[in-house]
Amino acid sequence: MVRLPLTPDEIERGQRLGALMRRARGERSMLTVALDAGVSPETLRKIESGRVATPAFPTIAAIAEVLGLSLDAVWVEISEPAVVGAEVARSLAS
């Protein structure tokens, strides 16, 4: 199976995800967080550095749980402003 190249938007979203994970981890050890989430430290390092721009959903969910982040908060943080604005407008219209 050939993986298609990532779009600039996907790369940027991956960078925002990595920055969020780094901020949420704070002073905690990368090793401890990774092991608590059931992922390898190298996987967490790649996500935090933006080298893995599209990690698997279960991986994101496991790390977010360890970091005390809701998946809704993760989505809001990594989404493009236009996407978030449209979602907020839709929810206000309901």
C-alpha cells in the first residue's frame, strides 16, 4: 500500500497536535507518559516533534487520557480556525 503525501494542512495540524502534547506533558517525563499511555517513547517523541502528523486515533486517545485532555479539547486545539468557527456557529444556531 502506498501512502499518499501529507497535505500542508495535515502537516500543520500534526505540528499543532505535537505542541499541545508537549504543553500538556509539562515537566513530566516523556518516558513515563509514553509508558502510561501504552505507546513507545519514540512514538510520543515523533508526535510531539510533528514527525508523525497523523497518528492513529487510539494512540491520540491514550496519550490524551494520560495527559488529562478531553478529545474535544484536542480537536478544538488542532483544528483550523475556520473549521472551529464553523462548528461554533453551527452549535449556536441549534
